[in-house]
Amino acid sequence: MKINKISVSFKAQEKIFKKHSIKRNEIEAVFFDEPYYFKAKGKKYIAIGFAEKYVTIVFAYDNKEAEIITAYPSSDWQIRLFKRKNGKK
């Protein structure tokens, strides 16, 4: 998946930090370090990756742009899925 631009509204960024303690730079780092992507509903996708900690990101994808909806620390099953799909231990 090719992503040229990552956008996070101020409101979403504030909510993600207050509720889940995930910073914008962690979100961006996930996209630059080979995350595991899978399709959700409609134009939404989920990315699981590592940036200081394992992070799961829900985003809308259109025209090579990712609009972040939410991000949160990955659950155990998401971490196992990421490791299995990316061949990491």
C-alpha cells in the first residue's frame, strides 16, 4: 500500500493522545516501518506496527492519503498477527 500523505485532525489527535497516550510521531513512525495492513469496512483500513510500542491504527484510505480515525495500543492478538505476517519474533 502506497501512502504519500498522513493526515490527522486536531480533534482526533487530541482524543488519541488523551485516551490512548499515542503521539502523532508514533502514528507516522508505524507507517514508515513496514506495518501490516488489512481492509476493514468501506474505504477503511487497519495498520498494525511498532513505534516505541505496538500500535494499531484505523484510517480511511483514498488517493494515496491516509486520514487517521483512531490509534491505540495493540492487543495481544494484534501483536501476534503482526509478528506472524511480518515474519518477526
